[in-house]
Amino acid sequence: MAAPLKVEFHFDFGSPNAYLAELALPEIETRTGVKFDYIPVLLGGVYKATGNMSPGESLRGIKNKPEYNALETERFLRRYNITKFKPNPFFPVNTLALMRGAVAAQFDGVFEPYFRAAYLHMWVEPKKMDDPRVFRDAFLSSGLDIDRLTARAQQDDVKKKLIENTSNAVARGSFGSPTFYVGDEIFFGKDKLREVEEEIAAQLAAGRRKTA
């Protein structure tokens, strides 16, 4: 029996494009029957390892490109009927605590509520989430036991896992966020969701032919 197809979404809460892309994933899962694995990575670590920089930095001072980037974002919002998105006025936000918290939440079985709360407070009701007091109050308002998770996030296995996720992503070809893997095939950017879905369908079909 063939192993199930592995599809991955590598994310950092600091990436607005990862937030927007993730909102489209449930429809892809419904159409294909495949579930994405959510892999927390530290985008700052990815940038450092690859010599990359955030779009905010790379677009600064370039005529017309930031405006086009904003236009593409508006088109994406319309295409996927996304109504809950606000640019974070405190951007860029240091996401180390947020991403360690995501790993801790995975380890402790509370990833889904943590993930939704983190994105709410970053890109729906945006806050300065690298301020420890703001961070704590935000997650408390979402009903999470954030003090326990914050303590868990300081443990070595959590820190090690986030480092491993990040270094493994770079080793496999990642240089930014959002990054998707369908098996060993890599796709970068929210504008590649159609190609991601097509690759899922192609690999599923190939797997069925092998077992037929």
C-alpha cells in the first residue's frame, strides 16, 4: 500500500501572505481530500540563512512595484472572498515568541485554537505581538492558557524543534513564506495555490495508477 501523499504549509505568523494563503487551504483540502501539515518556521532564520529579506524591505524605494504588490493583494482578497484582513501597523513584528508558542501548542495538542488566535491578533485585529504584555493579553482574550504555553515554549525541545523546522526548510529549498511542499515539489507564494492543487491532483493520480 502506497504511503499517503504528504503536503506541507510552512508558515510564520509575521508573513501576511502566509495568512492570506492559509485561508484558501480548506477549500483545496475539501476538493482533493488531502490535509496539509502545518509546519512552524522562523522566517527571520530563513532570511538569515538564505540572504533574503522581507517584501517590505525589498520593495522599499522601487517605483511602481509596491503599488503592483498592493494590487495583487486586492485581487487575491476578491478571488478568495477574504474580508478579515488588516495590515499590521506595528510591522515588522519579531515572531520568535509566537513561533515557539506554535510549536509548544502542537506538542500540547492545542495548536488549532493557538493558531487561529495568533492570526486574529496579527492580521485581523492587529496588535504589537512582540510586546510581552500585549502578547499575553491578546491570547488571554482568546481563552488560551497562555502562561502555561509560554512556559512550555521556553523548554529545550520546543526551541530545538523550531530550529530544526527552519533549517530543514532551508535545506529543502525554502527562502521565504508561504512555502508549500507537495511530496518533494516546492512552491512559493500565495499566487501558487492553483499550481499546488494541480500538483496534489497529479501526484494522487500517479499514486492510484501505481496501485491499480
